[in-house]
Amino acid sequence: MERLNSKLYLQNCYIMKENERLRKKAALLNQENQALLSELKQRLGKAQAQQAHTAATNSATRSPAIPDLNSPPSGIDKL
């Protein structure tokens, strides 16, 4: 009985040690994940700002979508 108890005690010690090792690894992975998520959010924010700037610039310099029907057509010589 005492031998079984000792064996179970050693198994328990091993399991607790492994559990602690896995906890530390999980904490490091979580920290890395948070850093990557922060970096991703920064990049997405910059990309969205750049797209908004580009869209605003393009809309300001874009020719009107509706043609002016009162102006003479281009490319046709005057008769």
C-alpha cells in the first residue's frame, strides 16, 4: 500500500510540474497573441486611413459622372 502511495505521489508531482510548464507556455503564447493583435489593429487602422485619404483625393479630382449636355461634344470639329 505504501509503495502504491509513493508511486501515486510521484505521478502527482510530475503532473503538477507539467501543469506549471504548460501554464507558463500558455502565458507566453497569450502575450505573443496580444502583441500580434495590437500590431494587426495598427496596420488595419493605417490602411483604412490611407484608403480614406485616397478616396477623398480621388473624388476631389474625378471628373463629373454626369456629362454636361449643353456643352459641344469633344473631338468633333465645328461645322
